[in-house]
Amino acid sequence: MLLLASCVGLAWSWSTRTVGGVRTRSAPAVAAAAAGLAADAAMAADATDTAEYLWRGEVPLPGADCQERLVGASPGVALRVLRWSPTDSAAAGRRPLVFVAGWGSVFEGWRPLLTTWASRRPIIYIETREKKSAEFDFRPNVADFAMARHADDIAAVLAAIGVAPSSVDWFSSSLGATLLLDGFQRGALDGRASVMLAPNPAFKFPLWARPLLRLSLPRRVYARLQPLGMWAVRRKTKEPAQRARYERSLAAQDLERLVLSMKANLGYTLPAACDAVAMPCAVLAASSDTLHGMEQVASVVERLPNATLIEVPSNQYAHEADVLADVEPFYEAVG
């Protein structure tokens, strides 16, 4: 989320230098940056043309049956839900896991993990309303993407498919983790145990970006933000696999929704003490993840009465099956 907010301001400030107190642009730097943005624009156009498959259709995985549904979450809003049931009867009888991915995240980024996990337990994968897969019967505004709306959506979807929140385990990432914590704290959601990758304690955008986020932009402007976002991704991410995931996700987005979502979360902060979140929680973090700083993630652990910090080698590691060696023992220890 911070990347897209930053890309507008970064686009204005790239390849500048200060001479005698005056900001100027270096011609070679401008040419290089322009060439890079042109390449990113071509990449974004190509990716957008083929992006629909990322948001539609069942996703077959080994050892599991898949079902896709659009489920009503609130009046005029329906969310995409993918459910996998293991073909092994013992695995199919295990406690279901509800999976809520991060802001704008596409399933393909989680395929390495879910390809293994879906054969071990039932999984309910819910795509939140800022994603392109959500269907609106109206043109949304900023208020439609408030944090509380997301958690209430999850509760409504589970009720619609006949799953009691108190009976499930949770796995979430980034904004998905933050919205669940908000729901747990408010009592809108419950569960047995929760694993969260890099939850955001706050969405504090740079000072120079905040006025830009408050602007009302014409719809035609959003498509032009994609190549800028691609450039910002490469500038801000250290992990190559993480960078590739974000580039793919950004190219597949409805950018108008993403900007509305950013505006809704501008200044949002988790409560200083989330003492109502009684369930056991594990928080995953990687020191190499420059987008979700270790210090910020550790501050979330401090707010929770029953939480453990699990340091993982990288953000990408948490998207692959290897992370099951870290999270499955946690779930099993809960009993």
C-alpha cells in the first residue's frame, strides 16, 4: 500500500538534484528514468491484458477439490471465495483454515504455499473488497474501504457459507492481518488461533504523499500510475522474489479501488493495547523485508496479550511451503 502512495511523489522527485538550493533535473538521469518508465508502461499494459485469469476461476491444487464462489458480504458487494477440501478423508476432517491475503494480493503469490497446504486441511481463501475480483453494484467511495468494513465482510462471508468464526484457524498477511486484528479487537471476529505475516500497525504515509492522496483524480489517471508503481516497487524492495510478486500484483489491480483503499486507511492505527484479542497469535517477520519493518511488526506483538514473534528468513519464505515447518507446530501446540 505504501508503495503506490509513494509512487506519485517519487515520480515527481526522481532524477533530481539540488544546485544552490534549487532542485534541478539531470538530463541523463531523466532520459534513463523515462526509458525505465516506458518499459514499465509496456509491462503494465501486457500484464493488464492477461490479468483477468488471476481473479476468476477455480484453482485446482494437488490432493484437494476446489470450489469458487462469489459470496455477498454487504449490500451490493460480493467477494470471491476459494475453498479447497483435501481428498484424504482424515485431512478433510481437520479444522478449517481461513486465509486472508494482503492488500491487492493475487492468489499466484501464495500458490507455492497453498499447493502443499490445501492437501493437509480444508482452506477457505477470501479475497477482500479492494481486490479486482470483488463485485460492486455501485461505484464505491472512500468510506466503502474503511478497515471495519473489511472485517465485517469476512464475518458476513463466513456466516453465508455456514462456518462459525470461533471454529477456525486463521492465516493472514499485511493488510489482511491488520483487518483481522481490528475485527478480533472489536469482537466482530473470533477464532481458535491466528498466524499473521507482517501486520501493519499503522499506515503512516510520507508527509509529502498525504496531500496527494487527498486529491480527487480523474479516472483516466489511474492507469498511468501503474508504470510509476512498477518503478517504485523496484526502488523500495530488497528481496527479488518479493519484488516480482508486487510487480505482478500491481499490474493486475483496479487502481481506482486501491487509491480509495489507501485514502480510507490514511492515518489508521491499531489500538495501543489489543487486549480483547485473547486467542493465541504468532506473528511472522523477516529482517530483510524492507516494506514491513521488523520494529513495526514487533510493536504489534507487544500489543497482543498472547502473541509470539517468529522470525523467518525472508518475506518470500513465508509464501512457500517451507514455512509450514514454522506454523504447523504453532497450530498443533494450541491443542
